[in-house]
Amino acid sequence: MVDYHAAGQPASYQYGGNGPGIGDYMAQEDDWDRDLLLDPAWEKQQRKTFTAWCNSHLRKAGTQIENIDEDFRDGLKLMLLLEVISGERLPKPERGKMRVHKINNVNKALDFIASKGVKLVSIGAEEIVDGNAKMTLGMIWTIILRFAIQDISVEETSAKEGLLLWCQRKTAPYKNVNVQNFHISWKDGLAFNALIHRHRPELIEYDKLRKDDPVTNLNNAFEVAEKYLDIPKMLDAEDIVNTARPDEKAIMTYVSSFYHAFSGAQKAETAANRICKVLAVNQENEHLMEDYEKLASDLLEWIQRTIPWLENRVPQKTMQGMQQKLEDFRDYRRVHKPPKVQEKCQLEINFNTLQTKLRLNNRPAFMPSEGKMVSDINNGWQHLEQAEKGHEEWLLNEMRRLERLEHLGQKYRQKASIHESWTEGKEAMLKQKDYETATLSDIKALIRKHEAFESDLAAHQDRVEQIAAIAQELNELDYYDSPSVNARCQKICDQWDTLGSLTHTRREALEKTEKQLETIDQLHLEYAKRAAPFNNWMESAMEDLQDMFIVHTIEEIEGLIAAHDQFKSTLPDADKEREAILGIQSEAQKIADYNNIKLSGNNPYTSVTPQIINSKWERVQQLVPKRDNALQDEQSKQQSNEHLRRQFASQANIVGPWIQTKMEEIGRISIEMNGTLEDQLNHLKQYEQSIVDYKPNIDVLEQQHQLIQEALIFDNKHTNYTMEHIRVGWEQLLTTIARTSNEVENQILTRDAKGISQEQMQEFRASFNHFDKKRTGSMDTDDYRALLISTGYSLGDAEFNRIMSVVDPNNSGVVTFQAFIDFMSRETTDTDTADQVIASFKVLAGDKNYITAEELRRELPPDQAEYCIARMAPYQGPDAIPGALDYKSFSTALYGESDL
């Protein structure tokens, strides 16, 4: 992204030390969108203006551009433009039409721009070559800034500010003209006409122009400038008028052309400008003095008004009131004070700036009115901050005090509410006569409940004392709601005394009634003590009898059956316990009937009734045979699974070792030297056939494995072989026998092609096996070096590296036997060369430098003759005849020395 303004950061285009003001101007630009999303109207204006500006210079070289983002893509006209406007020669351009030539030309132009102090950021040659309109416009704008605007200097201002000041000076006497920028100020066209009239009054009838007719004004100025001042028309009046804000860069470019056209008249204004400058300095200094006096007075008045407010220490009684004071203080710190801090800082800056300007312009120093010196303001400000610090400390301390009070108040109300909630209904409960018609169990329950209440009452004693203590502390701290606190505390204490008296009376009544019902209760208690564990046992038994089970082995199901048999053996004793428990309940009922005691409801100590015990016992009796059947079914299933395991293991324990044995035998065949290579190959073929014949055993194992999977059997302790192990071993066996056979076949091909005897081949194998210590059929580089040395090679590092590049072209780090014999065959046998083949073709051609198709068909077998004819190129020598073929290049290509 090209960012032309990025305030506060490095600009996208900056001039590095090549004149004051340009870098600052570029850093302040804020009208070019950071993402290069130009307003379409602005882009249209820039295209017209920049194109016209470029053509105004290119026409000096006899050329021009039509499309600004297309005509600069090859870099040629861009380099020419830079040469024209700079008067310097650029490096010679590249005339090629390839993309790389265009990029190189544009880079030369960008390097030249950079050499002029322009820092180009994010503009690359590729974007210009690709016709990126935004990048191209940005690049042309930097060129305009550097060569048309940078050197403009007016009254110690330069570049944009200098050009703006020049326009303001030139148009100041004209009505309806107020140049403040390079966009809106030029929209009505009067400023353009004023510039021309100021320098060439005979060309413009300024008094006849109307502000409400901008199109006419603009066209008049543009036509006069083009006709009489040699300034090309860079914009259309309609483009400016129909745009809310004309493009600043387009206007600056246009106006800079007027500046350069009228630059000769600049000297005439120098003397007047000097006088204006001196007067402006005096006026500015007087304005600064007045501003200082007013700002100092306002600031001192605010300080004197604020200090008493900060020194006010009247506290509020409530937390809300103090929070409002704190909020007021925060408003002061966040809202009211920060602007005053800025005013104080600005006051000091203005004072120092004023004194500096007075000193630089040889003026006497400024002395403020009495009491308005910077030191006076600093003293007042220090007093303000001391009062502010004291006010903040007081606020925090008072807030802490009120927070403590508020916390105590909330704590008091919370504890009082909890206590009142707890005491609610307690008096009515203590006064009731429920024990008069209760059973002994009810009485005992009421006594235990009363004991619990007494414990609770004792525990609440601390809370009552805490409530009284907090009420006392609130009184001592002058809590604003102390009367309400005291009244509530007194009510709580009175109620507490009443509860204590009622508690004692109720306990005596309960203890007196308890003794009357103890006999019957002892029997109920005994029943409950024995019924509860028996009931739990039955529930546990029912849960166990209905529990789902998952087993995977015969041992596991046999364990469950044994546990179930053990459970059944306990049932007779359980039945005796059931009858004993029911007898206790019957005895209690007999005693009640004999003594005319009316028992109210069920046993108070348990909810387990005789009906419940009998019902659950009947359920246990029903579940036992169901459990028997389920265990027997599972035992049958596990016996079947065990048979499948043993069947698979029996076959796998045969197949697995067989595969391993065959792998080892094949490895020995490939390493040992038993018989000729043909014998070894026949032996391997026999092994391969025996392996293929063994395939039905694998298929049987697969069928057995499928049955195991369908039965969801996950382990097999009878074998270490899984079906996956067997599959992988079988695939490796097939691969190994095929690869080993192929290696022997390749050795036979090598032997026959190179003329190696069987004795040599055996000698090669013996040497290789000797150094193949791991018996893997391959060796690492160190073992291979030792092997070569043993065969008589004198090896330096360079020679060994050459040999390794032949035998291990892929840099795998290992050398196979096949690679070794290929190398040894090349070293020990004679082979044909390209020169020998060329000499042979020359004999067939009758010592000519070419050969014909007829000669080839006559001397060679048909298929080989046609092979040569299809691939031989026409002979191009001076002695060529129609149909002559080049056998030399064909022979060279056969040996890889050139392309076929």
C-alpha cells in the first residue's frame, strides 16, 4: 500500500535532505487515502493534470503520452521525462519488449528519482509495468513535487507552503478571492484569473467576471494560459465545478505551472515583502502579549476560585453524600483540571516563544503585568495542587470511615435479619402440646429435636451478643440511624429471654411423658436395627442378580458362576433372619394389644415394614433362577469363543514360523554362491512356486480370523501372531522373493552383456559377502571402501567420491551387490564408444560423411534400419545430397553426448 500522508510516521514519498519543507509537507499530507482508494473524481482530475504536465515536458523531446498508466509501462518515456525535466542523462534504456526489460527500465528511472533525495516506499517497478494506476499516479506526483514544487521558496517558506503563500500574496488585492488551500479556494475560477491579471492585466478583464459563473471563469483562465502563457490545459472546468472538493494534487500541479511562468516577476515584490514582514512580526508579538495577559488572568482567577472549594472539609453523614463529593472531585480531575493544565503549559510556551521571538528580532523583553508572571502562576498552581492533595486524602479517609460505618450497619442488619428469621415461629413451637398424644418414638424424636433446638439456641447466643456489640459500636461512631438500631436491638434481647424460659418448660414436659412409652419402643427399636441391614442386603442382592456383565474369557464366566453359587448357599440363613425380624414386630403388637395401647402408625424408627421385607424376599427368590440361566448361556458362548481362539492359534503358530523360515532361506540364497546364477534363479523360482502353493493356508487363516472378529474376540493368549502380522509377513515374503529373483536376473544380464565369466561373478560375490558383515545384501561407504581396496584399488578421496557417484547416484549411503558388479564390469570389460560406432557407420557408407536410407536398409536388419532412419537428422554438410542422413550426430546421441 502506498500511503502519501501517514501523519506521525515516515511518509511514503519523502525527500531526504534535499531542501527544507518537503519532508514536513509529505508527513502532513492527509488527503490521499491510506489504501489508495482514490475518489474516482480525484483520480480523473489527477490523470488529466499529470498527463498534461508530463506532455508539457515531453513535447520538448518531440513526443507525448496518451494514457498515463499504460505509456510508462515500458519505462522508456518515463526515463525520457526525467531527462527533460532534470537536464541530466540517465543510463541507456533496454529496448527489448520482454517484461524483464521493462522492469529494468522502470528501475533505472526509480533509482534516478531516489538519487535526487526522494524516498520511495512501496512503489516497485512491477506495479508500474503492470499498469497499476494508483502507483503510477503516486510516482508522477513525487516527480512533480521534486522537480516542480520543491524549489519554490517565498519568505522563508518552501514547497507547498511557499506556493500557497505566493498565491495568497498575489491574489490578496482581488475581491472574492481568498486562497486558503489548493482545492475549494480555486473552485470558482477567480483565483486563476487573479493570478494571470496580477502579472498580465492586459489578458484578463477581471471586473467582468462573476463569482456565480465558475465554469466561464475557469475556461477563461485555462484558455488564456494556454494561448498566451504556454501553460497547457490540465483540467476541465466541469471536473472542478462538479466535484465537492477538487483534487489538491491536480490543483497544485496546475498552479505550480503559473508560478514558474510568472517567476520572473517575483523580485519586484521583495522590498514590499520585507516591510510587510517587519510589520507582521510586531503585530504578531503584540497579539501574543495580549493573549498571554488574558490567559494568565483567566487561569489565576480559576485557581483562586478552586482552592477554597478544595479546602472545604465538611463531611457528609451518608456514603451516598461522600460518593457525590468524590464524583465531583473526579469531575474536577478529569474534566475541569486537564484543560487548565493545558492552558498553563500553553501559557509558558507562549511566554517562552514570545521572549524568543522578541530576542531574535532585536526587541526588548516582555514584562507581564504585576502578579501575572509565570512564577506567580506557578506559585498559585503549587498552592492548588497542595489543596488538591489534601482534599483527596481527606476524601479517602472520610470514605474509609463511612465505608466502615456502612459495613457495620449492613453487618448489623444482616445479622439481625438472620436472627429474626431464625426466631420466627419459635415461641409458638415451644408452647404447643404435641407431646400429650404422641407415641414413645414421637416423644424420643421430639426430645432429640428439642435437644437439637437447645444446641441451636446456645449457638445463637454468640450472634445475639455480636448484634449487641455492633449496635454499641455504631452508637460510639455516631451512626446516623442509631435510634432505629437501638430499638431493634432491644426487641431482639427481650425476645431472647422469652425463648430461654419457654425452652426450659418444654423440656420438663417431654421428659415426663417419655417414660410412659419406653417398653413398646424398645421392641420397635430392635426391629428397626435388624430390619435395616437385612433390607439393605436384599436390595444389594437384587441389584447383583440383575447386574449386567461382560466377559471375554472362560475363566471370567466361571468366576461369576462360582460367586453366584456362593450367594445361593447363604439363602437359608437369610430366610431365618427374615423370620426372626418379623417375630419382633409380632411381639410388639401382642404387648400393645394386651395393654390396650393404641399404636399410631408404623414403626417410627424405620420405613421398612414387614410387607416390604416379604415383597423383596419374594423378588430375590424369582431372580436367582434367571441369573442361573444367564450365566449358563454366557458360559456356552465363552466355550465357543475359546474353541475359535485355539483353532486360529493352531494355524497361526504354523504359518507364522513358516513365513519367517522362508524369509531366512531366501536371504541365504541371495548371499551364498551355490551353483551358477541360473541355478540360483531356478532355485528361487521353485521357492516362489512353493510360496504360491502355500496361499490356501493363508486363506484358511483369514476365514478363521473372520469368525473371531464376528464373535467380537479381541485377544488370544494361545498365540503371539495376529492376522495383521501374518498379512504383513506374507506380503514381505512375496516382495522379497520377487525382488531377489529380479536381482539375480539383473546379474545374469550384466554378466552376459559384459562378458563376465562365472568364476569372476563368484569372485565378485565372495568379495562382497566378505565385507557385507551384516548379511543384508548391501553395505555402507566405509565397508565399500575396504572392499575396493581389497580388489587392488588405490583410493584417494577424489577417486572414491567419483566411484560413489557411480554406484550410489542417489546418495542413499549404501551400495548394493548389483551396483558393485555394474561398476566392476565397467572397469574390467571393453565397451563400445561413440567413435567406434561412427567408424562402423562410415564403413557402411563407403567412407562418406553421410549415409542414405537405401544403404541402411541394405546393410542392417529391417527393424534396426528403420530405427536409424526415423532418428537420424538430415545431413547438412557441403557434400550433402537429397536424402543424406547425419550418422555422426546420431552416434553421439546414442552415448548421451547430445540430444537425439
